[in-house]
Amino acid sequence: MANDPIDGHRPCPFLNTPQAAHYLGLTARHLERLRTHGRGPTFRRHCRYVVYHIDDLDAWSHAHRSGDHADG
């Protein structure tokens, strides 16, 4: 297929905490605090590692964007 990477591997859709924080425009510490308080994006534990799926980051970001008011 034309969209397949040259090495035959698909790009990984998971980001670690610093990568996910950068993707969202946050600091890693802020993202960790959100996770601790249950207010951050959905995350997964792969063994001892916390990872975020890009689709979950996008969904969380979309749900928390400013300017979305139902005032009509």
C-alpha cells in the first residue's frame, strides 16, 4: 500500500506522559496532576508504564475546549 511506512511498521498511537503533555500543550506535571485527580484524559497502564492513546487525547481536548457554551 502507498501509505505503509518503508520499514513495514505502523506508527505507535500511544504516547508517554511527557509526549502526551506536549501534544496537549501542557506540562508533564500538570498532566500527572490531572490524572491523579481523575480529571485528565483516559490513560492506560502497560505494565508499569502510563500511556495515552492519541484518539483519547483528541477526545479529551475536544471536550475541554474553551468557547463551547450552550447559551445559544
